Amino acid sequence: MRNVIPFLAVTAFAAVFATGCAGPEQKLGRGVSDSLEFTRLGEMSRSIEQTSVFVSPSAGYTVGAIDGFDHSVARTAMGLYEIVTFPLPPYQPVCTSYIKPGPLYPESYKPGIMADSLFDTHSTTGFSGGDVVPFVPGCKFTVFGD
């Protein structure tokens, strides 16, 4: 056992350097995102909505909830697997025949920019957007579309 651990460490180290950081970094990020599925409940919401629309409204909260719970458990397990194996190849998403990679949302909800004062119109000037360096050619701050 003592001889196996250094071999595995060297193998993982070599795999990271052979592929660069992009593969393991994406796999770890995807794993963390997928393992937090039960805090987001995207699969549950999507499944309930899709079943209510395409099957019947009464089946949405029974069949849709069971199907959404099943997909949430599978996505969480897939995320935990990707967290544990992130330094080792392959770096593509696993189990893509059952679950689509990336977070899913219901069709009625698409995440966008947060409602925050950072993204709102400036209260003093009334302008929203613009360029940082208006005196550089091609970076003009337009007020009335001229």
C-alpha cells in the first residue's frame, strides 16, 4: 500500500500537467455546481413544470416530483463523483445519456442579471452604460444615439 500511494500521486500530478489546468478546473467546477442541486432544486422545478404542461396538471406534483427527485439524486451523485475524480481524466461530463450537463432551469425562468444597485441606472446622472474611455476612437459614450 505504501508503494501505491506515491504512484497514484505521481500519476495524478502527471495527468494535470499533461492536460493543463483547464480540464480539471472545469470538471471540479461542474462537480461543485452539480453537487449543490438540492439547494437549487432546478431539476425538481423543471420536471414538475414539464410534466404539468405536457401530461396533466394533476400529474405534475406526483409523477413530476418523483422524476425530479430521481434526477436531482443522480445529478448530486454525478457531482460528487466529479469532485472526487477531478484530477484524473477523462474531463468530459459523465452520464450525459441520462442527465444533460450544466444546470437546468424551468422553461418559465431564465437567470439573468441580479436586481442590484450595481447593475441599475446611475441615480445621479440617469445614464446607464457607456464607455470608460470616450476619447479613444470607437469608444464613444452616446446619450441620444448620435
